[in-house]
Amino acid sequence: MKLILEFVLGGILLVLAIALIIVIILQEGNTQGLGTITGGADTFLSKNKARSLDAFLARWTKIFVIGFVLVVIGINCVEHFMDTPSDVSTDDTSSSYSENSDVVDTVDTVDITE
């Protein structure tokens, strides 16, 4: 169950990352006033069209960023809360080493003689 949920959230994260990259690349930079320096003139309609497109892309950038952050938090919650070890004992009388099944109980001795 955990593995399937991680794959689904990872896929959603990948799609959001690609969408976020595309939306950011499509936005225009702030080049206000450069048209007067180079001699180019913007018409009233082109300014409004650019503003509405930039506002649309800025809105979707915010939505994708919020979704991206929420999915990352969700993946971390899945990792933290669904990662319960199966060999943890619930008995209070057990030793402190019962949580680790790979703890060595005996120590090998080495005989060093000359």
C-alpha cells in the first residue's frame, strides 16, 4: 500500500514539476520601458493582452507551487507515518534489544598467541 501511494504521489509531483517549469518559462520578463529605448511602440491592445496572459500564468504558477508543496508534504507524511517496523514488540517486559533483530548476542573471542 505504501509503495503504491509513493508511486502515485511521485507521479503527481513529477507532473506538477514539469507544469511549473513550463508555466514559468512561458512568462515574460519585466521589460517595462525598454520599448521606448529601442524605439518600439506597444499598442494599447498588446499591453492588455500581455497583462492578461501574464496574470493568467502568474495565477497558475501560484497554484502549481502550492500543489507542489502539498504533494511534497504528503510524501513526507507517507514516509513518516506509514513506516512502522513490524518487529517492534509491544510487550513492556521485553528487553531493549528486541527492537533490533540483528543485534549480536554473543561476542566471538580471538586467541592471540605468539
